[in-house]
Amino acid sequence: MKIQSILFVEDDRYIGEMYVRSLRKAGYDVDWMVDGADGLVAARNKSYDLIMLDIMLPEMRGSDILKALRGKEDLVPNTRIIVLTNFDQDDESRLAMEHDVDAYLIKAEITPRKLIEMIGELDKLPPRK
Amino acid sequence: MATIKHDQMVKDYWNSYQSRAWINLIIWSLGISFVVMVILFLSAIIKFDLIALGVSFLILAVVFLSLKLLVFEILLVPLHQLADALTHVSDEPNAVEPPHPNSKHARANGLAPLLELIYKLGANYDPGVKQSAKQSEVEKGLHHSRSSVVICSENGEVTFASHAAPIMTDPKGRIRLKLQFSDSDSLEKWASQVSADDVRAEKNWHRIASDPVGVEDRRIFDIAASYEKGSEAPFVIMLIDQTDSYQPEDDQLDFIAFAAHELRGPVTVIRGYLDVLLQELDGNLSNDHRQLFDRLAVSANRLSGYIANILNASRYDQRHMRIQLVELSVGSVYGLIKDDMELRASIQNRLLAVDIADNLPTVAADASTLSEVLSNLIDNALKYSHDGGTVTVKATASDQFVQVDIIDQGIGMPPSVVANLFHKFYRSHRSRETVSGSGIGLYISKAIIESCGGTIDVRSKEGIGTTISFTLPTYSSVADKLVESNHSNQEILLTNRGGWIQNHNKYRG
């Protein structure tokens, strides 16, 4: 399934605007939430093809959103999830998150163009389930 | 301390004794002959006649001398052999032919067991009473020093350690050295290799810590180890405590790592907006403006690379760096940095010639860290090349490895610089003056390549150029070592402590 709709959960205004702008220009339908609680509500209320999560977020951390979505039960089985963060987690927390996501990216090491290329690569993979 | 003065050498004893014995023998023979002759004269057995007296005296002297010579020879041959044996086992330089315990003489006169005992005591008691006292002084001195000496047996067990040595008791109750070597270049690995292959060997290590960063009383050593097969002390390890020199730099790295982490946010914004601006303004920019944007992009990308190097070096020192070994091609990893490298070459007026065939075997590596290694090595080659020069990146396959060469025809390096190139924070005097850098890129590149099971080395000639080559194991050569994963998309994670851990599907940016 080709990715079309994206939920972007990011509290940094500059970074959020930058990615939302690029993704929209690339033709994606993007919703942007700036706090974790709103991000979780949006993820539950609407079916997105891709959710992009920061970790350090106000109200609710990205790791907690991930647990809520893919903890006991996978509430978003058809959705791809990318963690996009500059936060240096300890190995255990990072491994735990990597287990439930399709990509774990360091913001400082990629650019909007690279991210869009990567989303294109995700499109080529077989459906999650 | 009182010392006993010995003027006479052991080796001189026999000659001196022999001379004295001859003189005594002659004097006593003449004396006894004279006395016997006087008794014979007084008892009127011989008459007073000068000729008769002279002849009698000579006959008596010859008879007594002959008898004593016979006794002398019988007694002195064993003494001579004992003296030679003692001279041989003494620590004096000498040319004495040691008597063999199994010789005809030794067996005939029953001296064989004595000679064997002398040789045995000599072998066990060397270097002698006087040197034992010196040895004891050396030991005392060692125990007062911050640097230390450790002696290990062939099986790696510590048999002697001066007080300052970093040692610990392992779970089996054996005393071991407590040092944080990298898995690929450890004392243990070297020891097992030389004890299998060599009679004598030596090796040095620099900047080896007793504990990970953050542990109290952590010390940092330069280490020199030597090995001699069959010796009573096969492994002698000297540990020079360099904590005072190295610790400030390590503390500095901790601080820099903290600062680098804080820089990630602004760098994300700078790189991102440059990327956005370039895409949106594309077509409307003059060549001049485009070049300015390119310079900004290259600088921002370099900054991002420095940050990654510093954070990885800090993680590596704390044994927290993780290397994920997955199946990938060198070409695909180069593809991740291709645009950036071409841009860097272009704004520095260098040519970048890349020859990485599509049909090379896949390797076991980690895309993110391998791209960091390639960036570091290519960036160095570009920086140290001449204006208009060419940097060649070439990948070739050999038996179980893929080798990547980064070749430049730049300024090159003298051997003294090459020897230190992979040390943390090392920057040659010349590069400090002319080229920007942190002195960490090659250190972390080596750590990454070796953590993947590969090797890295450098060949350079001053004024001619430099070739840095690294190898990585082909995926097929190590696939059977990788633990089977329950997940559909297998990946293996290798910590730099050497443990294999299963991991799950993911991408790295």
C-alpha cells in the first residue's frame, strides 16, 4: 500500500514546519501534532499510513505513545511507524522501541529529502500484515 | 647496607691454588729430603762425603717429589673438576669447559653426583645471593611505584603483580588483569596467538583503561608486553600509569559529547532548511549563489559528521557503542553519502573517482556506522589532496573479505605521523595548522571497522600520497556465526563487548 497520509508528532516548531512543508510539497497528506497526548488521540481517531514520532514530547513521551499503540495489542496494524529523534536513549529503551517500529532515525543525520526517499523505500516493502 | 667485598674471582681460584700447591710441594719435598739425609748422616749410615751427600739428597728429593706428585694428582683432579663446575655456574664471564658428569673421569672418581648437584643448584639459584638482595630491592621499589609489573603464566594466570597493578579475581577465583581492551586487539588475544606461534614476541598498547568511563579510581595505562616461551616468567607486562596525561582529555571528550548532543537540534534545522531552500530555489539560483549554498551544505554536513564521531567515540570509550551487523553492499552504503561526498569534492576542486562494482559480495556491517567510516576516510583524502587532485575509492573482493581502498595523491605523511594516526585526538603538527578536524575520525573509524571483524591500515609516502584500506568480512563468511532470529527479517546486533544479540528489522538513516 502506498503511503499517503502521515501523522507527524513533533514539538520543535522549526523542525516540524520544515518536515511538514517538505512532505506536503512531496504530495503527502500531513497532520502535525505538537504534544504527545494530542498525537495519541489523533493516531487512535484516524487511520494513517505512516506515523512519525519524536521521543521527547510534552504531555506524553513518544515511547509511551508507541506502547499505547503497539503494547498489548497492535491498534495500528496497517500503519508504518518511524521514530525521528535527536534524543540519546539508553540501549535497552532504544532496542525496545526499535522492535516495534519500521525505522529509527537520528534527525541530525538526515535531511527532508533523505526522509522522503526513505518513505519511498517503505512503499516498496510488502504490507505489514 | 653492608656488603662483602670479593677481590678474587671464582674462575681464578684453580690457577692460584695450583701455583701455591706446587710451591708447597717443592719446599716440603726438599725439606723432608734434607731432614732424612741429616738423620742418615747422624746415624752413620752414610759418611760425610759431599758427593755422597749431594747424590743422597737428590735421590731422596726425587723420591718424595714423585710420591707427592702421585698423591697430588689423585687428590687434585676431582678438586680441579669441582672448581671448573663452580666457575661454570658462577655469573662470571669465563671460557671454562665444564666437566661432564657422565665423563669417564667423573664416573671413575665418583664425582658425577657432586657435579650434577652443582649444576642443579646453579640453575635454581641463579643469580646468586648478592643479586637476590638486589631483586628484593627492585620488588620493593616496584611496590612503591604507580606504574606496575605483572607476570603471567602460559595460561594467562597472574603469578606476580606489583601493588599498583590493576588486577581482579575472576568468578573461578583466578587473578586476572582488569583492563578494557577492545575485543579485536586485546592482550589475551595476542597472548594466545604468540604462545601458539612464537618463541619470543613483544607488543605495545596505548591508552588502555582499567575501567569504563565514569567508574571511580579509573586509571589509564600505556602497556608493553613481552613473551618468552619456556621461561619461568613467560609473559612480562609493564603498565605505565598515564592517567594524569590522558584523563583530562577523556573528561574533555565527555564534555564535548554532551555539547555535541545539544548541537544536534540546531544542526538538524540548519541542514534541513538548507535542503528545503535548495529544492525550492532550484532553477532560480545563479551559479554563484548555488556555490554558496553548496559550501553551506558541506559545512553543515561536516558538522553533523563531527557530532556523530564525537558521540560514537564517547559511546565506544564507555563500551556503549552498538554495531549492527546486517547484510548489505558497500555500493549501497556509499549511495547514502554519494551526493554529500561529490559535493565536498566539487567545492574543494577535487575529482572523486569511485569504482565499486555492483556484483561484489555483500558484507556484514552496519549501514550508519559504515557510512560514517567512508565519510571520514574520503573527507580526509579530499582535505589532504592538492588542488585539482583525484581521490579514488575502489572496492575489491578477496577470499572472505571485501577490501575498500581510498587513494589520494596528496601531501602524504612521514612514518612518525602514520604510526600515531589512529590514536584518539592525534593530529600532526602540520594538520593542526592547515586543516580543520577533531583528531577523532580515524580513531572511531578503526573502532567501527574492527568491531565489524575487519581491519584497517594505512600506507603513505610524504609528498606522494596516502592509501587507507579497510576490509570487511563477506556476509556469507560470517552468516553461520550469526544467531538465528525468530523474526521474519533477521538482523544481528553485535555489541563491542563481543556478545551476539538478536535484533529486529529496522532502517538506519
